Amino acid sequence: MELSLLKKVRNFSLLLSILVFINILFGPLVRATNSGLACPDWPLCYGRVLPPAEFRIWMEVGHRFYSGGIGIILLFLGITILKNPYLRNKFGIIIVFSSAVILFQITLGALTVTKLLDPTTVNLHLLNAVLFLLTVIGIFLRSQSFLQNEEGSSFSFGALMNTGGILGVFIFFLVYYQLYMGGRVSSNYAGLACPDWPLCQGNWIPQPFAGPVRYHVEHRFTAYLVLLLILIKFSHAILKKQNKNDLLFSTLLLFFCSLQILIGVYNVLWGIPTLLTAIHTANGVALLLCSFFVVYNSFATSLDLNIQK
């Protein structure tokens, strides 16, 4: 009985993780196609559940419907967990927190429309969506841990506080901050404030260094810092001969970071293509997830991420 319940939690949290990741890709597409205010009201669109058939309108409405579907699945998962004492004891806190995060996300979605795409609100909307994704993945990892070991993974703060663990934590928060900076560039339409690369308007630090130009340049230099730290983490994982998961995730970190910088360069050189902009966001989230797994792997001393058959 308990095994079947844990499998249900694992499977639904995995499904939710995939759907939320896709939705994070959907959001930038809405913005990149200038569909964010295609519906001037909320929660209806032009006062209707089914608005006029126009591409930009349905990009916005489709995003709302898709997000509503995610909310329904989370509600089902939450009921499943909270009504069962065994599951409630193991997942109660995180599912309540996850529910609070999605309620805040709904509020931010409404404010994004009513505040006419206010940059701060748009950025919070993205960061909160990523936080929701992390909570759902946390449920998946915890359920997977209990499926592999009745007591779950044993956790060690000592393991986290070694050199590699501290560096992993710093990388995670810096990548999360970099997502915020990327959202700031996008919401302030600063993507082409620097039309060249690696310089910006022919200089490393163009003048005046303010507004969209500043946002763009700061985003670039933070990316270089992230790459440097990931290279150090990757080298540390090799030299210290750490466990296979740490080396795997450190390698993936380096891959996704390098790919992210490459996508960013071509975003500028090709004039911010819509699809490439969405891919840039999706890859940035993938990079954050890799950094999250690095931290989790350092924290859990008996972690095995292979999915049970």
C-alpha cells in the first residue's frame, strides 16, 4: 500500500515537473510574440471564457489554460498527500509550500496583466515559476528516495560544507540571480541594447552606463562569472575523484552554461529571434536545475537518482 502511494506521488510529481518546465518555456513565447497584453482583463479575456480567434489572444489564453491544468494536477497531488497520514508525514510541509507558491504565481499572473507588464512583476512571475518547479522536483526526489530506501536518503550538512558543496550552493544562487537578470533584460527590452559581441557598442563598458545598456552588460558579465565558477567546480570534481553523480552534474553544468552563453551570443547577433529567446530561457532553467541537483547530491549522502522500474 505504502509503496503504491509513493509511486503515485513520484509519477505525478515527475509529470508536474515536466509540465511546469514546458510552461516556463511557454511564458517567454507569450512575451516574445507581444501577446502579454493581448487579453486586457483577467481572469476572463475580453469578458469571455473563449475569446476571439486571434493568434496573440490565444497565445495568452493558451498560457492561462495550460497553467490552470497544472493547478488541477497539483490539487490532485495535494489531496492525495494530505488525506493520507503516511504521505502527509513525509510530504505535508513541501506540498503546502508548493501550493502557496502556485497561489502567489496566480496572483502575479493577474498583476502582470493589470499592471500592464510591469518589469518587476514580470520578473517575479518568472522567478516564482522556477521556485514552483524546484518544489515539485523536490517532491519527486524525496519520493524517489523513499522508494529506494524506507528511511529515505540520509542527509549530511558536513558533506554540503566541503569545498565542492559550498561552491555548488554559491553557483545555484548565482544562476538563480542570473535568471532574474535575464528577466530584467527581457522585461526592459534591453536585449538589443548591445547589438555586438563581445563588446557593447564597441566598448567593454559603454557610456552612459545606465538603463537597458547597464542591464545587458551586467547580464553578460554575470554569465562569465558563472562560467568561471562552473569550470572550477568541474575541475574540483575531477581532481577530487568525487562520486559519479557529482561528476555527471558538474559536466552537465559546464555543458548547459557553455550552451547558454552561445545561445545568448546568437540572440544578439541574430536580433533576438522569438524561438531562440524561448530556448535561451529554457536552457537557463535547465542550468539552474543542474546546479540544484549538484547541491542536492552534496546534501544527500545516499542519493540515487535512477528511476525505479
